[in-house]
Amino acid sequence: MQERQWITARWSELDALAEELAKQLQEVQAERDELAIAERVLNRLAEQVRADVEAVAPVAAKVAGRAVLLIPHRSDAADEGSLPGDYRKILAIVREADGPVQVRAVGERLGLDASVRGKLEPLRAKMTKLADRGWLHKRPDGRFAARL
């Protein structure tokens, strides 16, 4: 009779252990699912960062078999003559201004319809590119000033 009690007690212990292990397995599976989601989000963010970096990377062109920037860094260029014509016009307008200028003012001087915001966005991108390359200074208020 004592063997039967031992067997029953052992069954009870094993049932409790199986229940605890099942609970732990559920917790592990839930954490693994969360990690899988976190990994997917991290991969998506990394892809976006790579895309942003590629979008901001200087545009290069081939000239005589050599890669050159279409809009060179100010320190790399001998003078502003290395800039495309529309960029030289923008730079001249900003330099002629008494102080920092808004994109709208430059657009008006270029003859763009400044009342339509979408017409100014390509100009804003060009001015930002000039600022990124050291030709202009972009102020925190969004206005641009000539670098001395």
C-alpha cells in the first residue's frame, strides 16, 4: 500500500512540475514573440536610416572618368564657378541681401510663384544643399545667410 501512496504522490509532484514548466514555456514563447517584433522594428528603422543616409549623400557624377560632386563642398571648390548656374544665382541673391533671407524672398527674386508652397520646396532643397556643402549658412529660424 505504501508504494501506491508513493506513486500517487510522485504523480502529483510531476503534474505540478509539468504545470510550472508549461507556464514557463508560455512566458518564454511570449518573450520570443516580443523579441521577433522588436527585431522587425529595428530592421525597418535601420533600413529607413540607410535610405535617409543615401538620400542625403552627395550626388556624384562622372567627369572625364572621375567621380565629382555636382554641388561640391565649398572647401573643395576653387570658386563658386564650379556650381551649376541656378545654384550660382541663388548664392548671388543671398549675398546681395542685407541679412538672412527666407526661401520665399529668394523665390520671388527668381520669379517663382511664392504663393504656392510646392513651388518653393525645390528651391528650399537647393538652398539646404548649398548650406550642407558650406556655401550658405542655414539658421535655426529657417532663413539662410551667406558664408563669409
